[in-house]
Amino acid sequence: MKKIEAIIKPFKLDEVKEALHDVGIQGITVLEAKGFGRQKGHTELYRGAEYVVDFLPKVKIEVVIEDPPRTRCRCHPERGPDRPHR
């Protein structure tokens, strides 16, 4: 099994959820999160005082999927490093 985690902007949630559904993902876990990085925060005014909002709202999505089936390799004794395929 594989666990996939993604942090996205909240307004992209419906689009991502629909895309996952289209490829057969049946269930996801969605968590509210806050973060900062390349995006800059903004300044807000509260009761006459300015303050900087560094952490921006985000959404964390977690998906657990099954490993894809492995393809079995059939060895050909007549082929090898000294007998390449022709």
C-alpha cells in the first residue's frame, strides 16, 4: 500500500476530489491546515492594530492506495548477456 499526502489551496479541493474520483479513488481524508512558504502572508487590521498573518489556510489530503500488481518477468535461457535478442 502507498500513502499519498498533498497540501493544496482550499479553493482547489473540489477540483482535486473530482479528479481523484475520475481515476477510481474511492475515499480520501481531508484535514484543515495552515502553513507558510513561498506564498507571502498579508497584513490585517484588528481593533485598530495591524498584524501580519504569516500562516495561510491550506487543506491536507491523504489517500491510501493499493500497490499496482507486479508483472512477472519470464527469463529466456537462450537469451542473456552473451546472447542478445535478435
